[in-house]
Amino acid sequence: MPLLGRSLLDTRTLSAQHIDEIFLKADSMQLGRDAVAAKPAPVVCCLFFEPSTRTRMSFQMAAYRLGLEVLTMELSAGSSLSKGETPSDTVMNFAAMKPDVLVVRYGTSRELDALLPTLKIPVLNAGSGTLAHPTQGLLDAYTLRAEWGSLKGRRILIFGDVLHSRVARSGFDVFTKLGADVGVFGPEHLLPSDSSMSEKFGVRVFTSLEEALPWADACMGLRIQLERHDARLAPDGESLGGSVAANYLSRYGLTVDRLKLLRSDALILHPGPINHGVEFAPEVVSDPRSRVLDQVTNGVRIRAALLALILGR
């Protein structure tokens, strides 16, 4: 069991064999109400320095379904951070309580980037700044694998604010390891400015959705990561709202007309939260090709698989 007792901070530490192991474990997960382990149970401690809905709740649901004990803290006004405690001190204090696994979500922090790999207990990265969101990358790939059986030779388009997206970076890594071709599209200043995408992953850059959508076997939209921009600005330099949002949708988003460019068997993904009327027209999620809610379901399965593998359960 190569993942036993290990942390997962970035998918780059996983081989294709590791990913297959996680997917096979997810396939075997029995997550009904009767899947309760004997007590005393291992303790999973979830620390969320940033807001979260799907990731936080699916980690909790996965742990509960495995019969684990769960402690969750959203580190805002109710924590000692409001008294001047540093994020590193917070993490080290929770680690000193000896949980069996730490789940940590945080923004840009070189401090935590350096600290987490040194901890003596397994850590699961629930999203770190713009760098990595390993469990999201895995669940996105797992969702496509459930439809296709394999990602080998498939074409996956990621469009939107790629520059600030940790989801995109983990997706590049997992999709290409599993044999898929990846393409990207977005406003020029919301794509990485260097050649790292091509050099690292062979990612193809498209100049329009009209060009990209017919190419894709699956497309995944990304919201504009306003909280990670230097200023809270939309792509054309105005606050994101009203006509600006509509302008973004018409230029860079998946509109009703652009849905017609996707093949009838293509799939639509989004890691959430969705800004309806910005990256997606309101009708997109109800399209029969959408697998957005399947991603949420599979988030529980992948996170349960990881917890089970790490804890040897």
C-alpha cells in the first residue's frame, strides 16, 4: 500500500500507478449508512483557512462514512488568528494534538508550503493558493474515467481564469499522467504568461472557444478567481457585475450558442462554485452533458479512498 501513512500535498508526487490505486479504492468504497467502523476511530482534523463548501463537506462526509471522528475548524474570527497567532502556529498546535490525519486548505503562504511536508502526521491538501488542489484534480479525472473507462487519448479543455487556478494545475498533472491531451482557453492576461504549460505538460493554447469546443471530448469551466487577483477587477478593468459579467460570458464563456459546438457525447465539468452568467450561461448546468453534480458525488468517493489508503483501512 504505497500511500499508507503518506501526505498528499500535490498530485506531482503521484505516479499513474498511484492514481490508479486511488481510483480502484474509490470504486470499492461502500459509503452507505451501514459502513461504520468499530470504535475507537482515527481522528481527522480539518483546518480551513479559506472558505469552502464542496471540499470541506465532502471531506467530512467521507470521514463520517468511513466511521472516522472528524474535527473541523474554519479559521476566521472564531480562532486565535484574530489574536495574532500565525497560520503556522495554528497548524503546529493542531498537529501537537496528535490527530491521525490533517486536512488543510489555505491561500498563498510560503510558510505553510514549507511547514506541511515536515509534519510527522499525514496531511491532505484541500487546496493551496494558486499552486495545487490535488483531490479536485483526482475527482475530476475519476469523473471522466467513470464515463469513458480510460482517459488515454481523450481531449480535455480547461477554460477561464487558468492563471490563478489551482484546479487547473492539478488537472494538467493528473490528466496528462493518465494519457489525455489538454487544451486551455481564456483571456490572455488570465493565462500563464510563460511557456510552462507547454514545456511541462504539452498543453495546447486555443485562441477562441469556437476553435476549442469542437476539439474537446470534455470541457471544464473555471470561475474568475477575484480573491487571488492583485485587485478585485474583471478582465476589462471594471468591477465584475452587470454588463461586465455579461461581456465576459459573451467573449469567454460557455453560452447557449456555444453549447451547440460541443459534440453530443462531450462532457461538461466545473469544480465550483459556478458564477452563473459569467463562465457558464444559466442553462449549461442543466444540459444533459453536464457532470457537475457527479463531480460532487465523486469528491466524497475520492476523499474517502485517500483517507482509507492513508490510514490503512
